[in-house]
Amino acid sequence: MEEEILRRTWAEIDMDALSHNYRAAREKIGPGVKYLGVVKADAYGHGAVQVARKLQTLGCDYLAVSSLDEARELRRGGITMPVLILGHTPPEMTRQLIQYDLTQTVSALAKAEAYSKEAEAAGGTLRVHIKVDTGMSRLGFLVRGGHFADGVRAIDTACALPALDPEGIFTHFSSSDSDAPEDISYTMEQFSLFTAVLDALAARGRSFRLRHCANSGALARYPETYLDMVRPGIALYGLGDDAPALGLRPVMSLYSCVSTIKVFDADTPVSYGRLYRTPDRRRIGVLPIGYADGLFRSFSNRLRLWSPYGPAPILGRICMDMTMVDLSGLPDVRVGDALEVFGPHQSANALAAFADTIPYELVCAVSKRVPRLYMEQGKVTERSLRILGQAVS
């Protein structure tokens, strides 16, 4: 990739911060608990293959993705460690699940039966993790209230099917990142229900090698939920409200550079819809970043970006490919200078709060046309442009 492309808009991925976050969680959970790194959605925008490669080197035990396509990307990228698919895979793709040595989530008896039939036909064994719906009301065997007995019976039946290896069982907390009393109570209710399911299955002679339910919120708050394995998602990337308390460091920073500087007279309309008019003579910079790169249009006329000399307010509406900023009070900013969207001066957590959203959305929104620069010890070790579908150096 040429330097000119990199100097448009780019994300820096701090692999040292990723390693730090992994080790901090490892220290917290202790030696007897396994670590599953969630790398779905292209590792929350950070680059699934690169993140998975680092986790594999660090000794991570498991990875999780959302789909078969994401899992295949890891295998083709040289990742050999266990990979759990959290979402649905059509049963007719079971042969590929076995071929790529993947673990499939099973969330209902009918699905287990379909996977079993296809695995038998393929002449192999499919490793599965049972998903239990304890209150997320999404995927999983129903076990709440009057569904408990039937749910336990269905799980046991699913685990006994031929050509399936029921390695694990898990559930997902809906509110473990909240300190509100009602959310604490609900999380504990979910955990109690999950352990009750485990006990009921044990009474039937059914046990599992991996029991897991602790996501990032539970990692920070509920050590009793660690069981055999934890599943940090956003915490791995140093984001979320719990990151500072856990001593975690943000992994991604997003930058764009000044491509043009113009001086406009008073009462000059700027950008679509003339949302902003210059109140006086203004020095305005144009940045090659817009909502197609992941800079939300809702930040128009509100957000400040950070230059080496201070903040530069966004003026007018953010365009698909460009954004205008006020450089009137920043005479030292020149064409080619980098401005930070989020990073050391303005965290993704703070930006998410400003946008009334969550940091997950910000980092996942950084589009595939934004190059990722992978940094270790302050140096670029790899450049990846997702629009090309490959690393370029």
C-alpha cells in the first residue's frame, strides 16, 4: 500500500495494548479458567485474522465468531485454535463445519437433530456447544419458568444424538455490565437458572468439558460466573465502561489528515443543507473522512477532532467522503497534518457517550476502506486494507 493511501484516513491497532488486555484478564481469572476471545464482526473492526493470530501466540484457548464465513476466514488466515460459531449455520453446511474443525452452537433440539443427521452423512463428528436461553430471549433452549423440565430434557436428548460431540454449554447475560440493583438481580437470576440447568443435567448423568457464561461485564463484576471459561468481547479491545477499572487500554485509534485548507469570507454556507454559515472570516480544512468511513453523520456541527495544536470543530454536515473542520484558531495546522477522531485525546468510550451509543458501534463502523496499521513497540508491523481483502505488507 502506498503512503499516499495511508495518509488519507486510517486506523491504528495497538497490538501491545491487545496483549496487555489479554494478560490483565488472564491474571484476573486465574490459571484454572480458560479464555475465549470474541473476534466476530472482524474482531469488532480491529481485524479478525490479525487479532486471532496475536491471541493464538499469547496462548488463548478459544475464539468465537458469528458465522461460518467468519470462521473460514480465520482458518484460511492460518488460525488453528478452536473456534466457536455463535450464530446459526445451515445444517447442510455441516460437512464444512467438520472439515474446518469448527465448533457449532446448538440452540434447539430440531437444530441438533439436523446437525446430527448431516454429520452422520458426512461420516464425521461435529463438536457443539449448547446454548441455553436464561433471559436474553434470543437464541437458546428455553428453560425459564414452565419451560425448565422440557428444556432440560431437550438438551439431554440433543447431547445424546449420534455424530455430535457436546463439548460445551453456555448462556449469555443481558445486563451484566450494569450496576443498577435490578440488573444485578437479573444477572444473578440468569446465573442461578443456568447452574440449575447444569445440576439437572448432571442428575441425568450429563456433564460438559466447558461451561461458560462470563462476558465482559461479568468478567469485571462476577467471578463466581467464570466457571470453566470466560468470553471477553469489548473488554479485549480496551473499551466499555469497565475498561478503566480493569486497567485495560484501548486498542484502536482513528485518524484522518488535512487534504485542503481554504479561507472563506463571512456568511459563507458550508456543506450540504447549509447547516453552518461562517460568522466571520474562517480558515477551514477539508478531511478525507465521512460517514462511509465510519464517522457518524450525527456528529455534524457538534464534534471536535484533535490536531497536534488543539481541537478542531466539525463545521456543517459530514459528507459521505469528506468532513470540514474549523482551523481558524489553529494557524500551525498544515495540509497533511493528522487529526484524531478517537484515540489518546478523545477515547472511543467518550465519543460513544457523546453520540448516545456504545463503543462497539463506533469501532465496528470503521469501514473496510479504512486501512488498518498494526503497531508494536511504536512501529508499524503490518498494513491491511480490507477493501482489497488482504494484508499488503
